[in-house]
Amino acid sequence: MRRSRLGRTTLGSVLALILGAVPAAAQVRGIPVNNSGVPTGLAVYGDVGFSNSDAGKGTAFGASGRLGVGPFGITGTLDRFNPSGPADNITSVGGTLNYQVFGGPLVPLTATLQGGLGYDKVSDVKFYHVPIGLGIALTIPNPVLAIKPWLAPRVDIVHVTPPATVNVVGSGGSAALSSDTETHFGISGGVEFNLLNGIGLQASYDRVFVDGGDPGVFAAGLHYAFRIPGL
């Protein structure tokens, strides 16, 4: 549906300036989209994310659980994002479904299809984030430490449902809005360091390419992998 100039201006600037909320470069706000492959068994991850100014310029704390069963994987994530300035903290939830199309236990290179959904709400404005992409990962084995770099381009879809009206700064009035959907190119990548005892470190970066700014997020954290017999 064609949008008016007022609609584009409102969604592009009013939501950012009035509400302090822009569609961040992440599935859940402030944490990169992770597509490093399907885990073997169950893994628990904790991340701290740092966003640039186009992504809200704040800090996020996220926790996620990842379960792999054969070539299929599922992930659930919860995080809390603290944007800079007086804006309130934002709680986000998200999940992904993953399918490994190439690779396996004896093949170090893997390719994983991923589809996900993230959700958060700022005031009366709801944000739905749908990343759809392909992740390529390479496991480099070492005697005590496995290194896994990965890269994941994607189609990045954000659907915004604003309230019926919002006040427009400097206009002396308000504007009526309808739902809006934006589709852009996004990419994330990172590296994991995994010890034989299941403990590991990870770092990742995420960027979405949009007109007028490129939201970016860097995150680092710890994880632990549980081996489940039969998986």
C-alpha cells in the first residue's frame, strides 16, 4: 500500500523522537540475530548488547535457550533494553526455528535456514520483527578449544502498529496513522569459542541497512552447552 509523505515522516522520525523507539538491528531489541547453526543438545546463552545511535544507543541484557534435535533447532530469547536518555526500559521476547540444510557432526561447514519472530511494545506502539535468512558457520577444531566463526545475511522485516493518532512535534497538531511494514537487508556475524567441558564465549555484530541510518548492535557473552543422550 502506498504511504503518504506524512506517514513516512511520522514513522521515520516521530516514533524515534517522541517515543525514542526505532526498529533496532536485532531480533529482540539490542541483541544481534544469531544464526550460528543448530546446537547439539541444549545450550543456554547470556549476552550484553550495545547499540549505536541509529538503534537506540543503549545497553541490553539478554538470555536465550537453544535446543537442537537432529537437523532442527528452536530458540527462545528474553531481553531488557535500556535506551539512552529518559526513555523507559523495553522488554523484548523472541524465538526462531532453524533447519540445517548442509553439514553435520563430521562436516565442519554448515548452512542453516532460519525464520524468527521478535516482539516488544513501547507505549501503545507494537513492534514485530521477522528475520528470515541463511547462516554459514565453520567449526575449526583444536585440542581443547573449538572456534566457530559464522555469517548470516537475511531479509529483515519490521511491522509497526502505531496508535490511532500521535502528536507531531512542531506541527501544532496530530496525525492519524495505520499499520506499517518495512523490509530491508540485514546481516549478522560473529564467533564462538567452545571448550570441551561445554563452557564457551561468543561475540557478534548485527547491522540493518535502511534509508537515513544503519542500526547496528554489538554483543558479547557466555554460554553453556548440555549434552543430552540421544540428541
